[in-house]
Amino acid sequence: MTPGSNIPLSTARVTVDVAAPVRLDVSGLLLTGDGKVRSDDDFIFYNQPAGPGVTYRSGGGTAPDAITVDTAAVPPGIEKIVVTASPDAAGQTFQGIEPTATIRNADDNSVLATFTPPQLGGETALVVVEIYLRNGAWKARAVGQGYANGLAGIATDFGVTVEEPAPAPVAPSQPAVQAPMAPPPPPVPPVPPTDQRLTAPSAPAAPPAPPAAPAPGAGKINLDKGRVSLQKNQTVSLVKGGRPLLAQVKMGLGWEPAYRGKDIDLDASVIAYGPQRNHIDSCYFGKLSIVNGAIRHSGDNLTGEGSGDDEVITVDLGRLPQEVTGLVFTVNSFSGQKFTEVAKAYCRLLDAASGEELVRFDLTSAEAQTGVMMAKLIRQFSGEWEMTAMGDFVKARTVRNMVKPAAQAL
């Protein structure tokens, strides 16, 4: 699976285990429709291993910890179970650690899907996957959302707080009788270690700290209200008002020289990947058609001059072979100028049949690099496609040098 992709569950009972080169603490939270827990009973971990429809199983350090969800036993009102993981060692991050979640049929242990979150670094906790209810059916989605502030960040997001035992009183250094001291101020909620108890906030308690701000543009939207302007990291589902899935789309990419500078030769490309992020083929000015003509390139624009799209890539989604599950659209500076010398770089997605512009992403900031990943299209299990705005810069003058970083970004 890739981030954001989902599968329907063919069994009522599933187990999610998360493996890594180091020991991880795995937990599960039962969430209502507003994305919050109801009480501390909805937090399932090694100190509270059983809850309504959800159980925790320790791997004992020799096998991965796991969360089992019995969807038939999940109480009414619970619409999502998120599975989280954090390194067992205090303060350790996911830098250099590549966790893999495996979703299994809990009855026969057969593998339903696997997911390895990409591009992890300073995160100390991770929402790995979620089991969720949609239109009366249970599904599993790959998430891979990291938190730099560990379990406290996850707790805040899902409406729980952490209570730490009060410190033991220190014996006074002077035996003399002293005047009564003023009552101490209320304790400040600390950043919790992973072995502390999470509790839902009670009515008399002070309100929890506001949720950490999401990454700019994070979240998924749809086309129901018409044309969408994406921010970086936003995702849009390419379905509009229940209409049939889009059959053919065009990705237009455009740019202008910055500050009336000299002509810049930028090249737009699309890289096709399989379900294991394996490179299938690349469509660019030197190879104008791939996967039996399902992806076609308009040809090279050497200057960026002129209004409208500088280069257009047409994708016949209906003709793409099933082995193609991800597309990454890139732009490279073949002439070597940095993107700080480029103005008004953008990409837009159009319905090829009607010419209607569906999605636009304007690159509002640039870095002194020679390559940028503009957007990606990911095929969902249901057959629909989702587009995510990227805007990630890399050092790469040709599409060949984009293949590896684009795969890591899927």
C-alpha cells in the first residue's frame, strides 16, 4: 500500500502488526465520528490490552506487537480504529528505522496488505494505519502520519490527555518550624513517556492544549464543489458528485522565467510505478508515449515562453494496466538553472473529454534545486484515483535522476 490508499476488508477480524529493526510499542485508539476517543477505555495498549472490539498482543521483544480489531464487536458510534507505533527506547526517533505494518486475516493469519511509511526522520510516534467504517463497510487505509512530539502529539490530536503522578515530597533541609507555605500551582501536563496512562479529559478538568497544527495543506478534499486549488500536501479524490470515474485526464505544467530572465529549458515528465514502488517506465520529451499509449507527452518546450501550459501529459486512466498504481509528475531544469530563477510554476489537471480544469497547484515558493516533484496520482483499491500536491525539490536535471526520490515519495 501507499500513503492514502485503502482496501476493503474481506473478513470481520483483522490483526495489524508493526515490525521494525528495533522494538516498537504498538497501540490502538477507538474514535467516534468526530475523531475523538470517548474515554480512557478507548485507548488500547500494553497496560490496558483489551477494549470493546479491540485487543493488544505483545510480541515480547521477539515478535512485533499487534492490534486485533473485531469489527463485528466494535460498539455503535465508533467509526475508526487507528493503529499507532513508537520506538520503545525513550527519545528514539524513526530516523533510519523503516517500520512495516502488516494487515492480516486474524482467523487464518493470511496477509491482506502491507505498508511501509516513506520518508521518516525525526518523528517519535506514528499513526500507521486505520481501520474505518465507510457506507456500512469496513476498510483499511495506509496513513503514515508522524509526530515529532511523540505520544503527546497523538494524544492531543485524538482528544486525550496524559496524567503524570505527582512527584514525591522532598524532606525539608531545615528542621525548624516554618510558616505555612502557599499552595503549589497546578502541575503542567508534561510530555509523556510511552508507558504512562492516557485518559480522556473529564468535565471538571482544564481543557487540553489545542491540537498541533497539521502540515500545511494536509487533508483530503473532493471535486463536488467544482475546481480545486490545492496547497502543498493536500489530496483530492478525482470523483465528482458520484459521477463515473474519470476516464482520461491531462496534466498541464507551466512556468515562466523569473524577473524577465533568460530562457529556461524545463522538462515535464511522468514516472509510472507499480504497487511495490517499482519503476515501470517514464514519459518525457525523449519518450513521448509509454504503457501502450496510455500515457502521452506533448513534446518539449525549450523556453517556457507563451501563455498557458508549456507541456501537457495525457493519461488515459481507463487504459492503464493494473500494474500501474502510482504516477509522479516532475519538472526538471535540463539547462541547469535553479528553480529560484523560475516564476509561476504550476500544474493543473483537466478532464480530457470536456477540457474542464479540475485541480490546480501553484508552486508558491522555490528552492535552489534543479528538480521538483509537482504532484502524484495514486490508484485506490476501489479503482478511483487521488491526486496529491507535492512541491518537493531535489537535485536532478533529468527524469532519470528523479526515479528514486519519486519512488520514496509515493
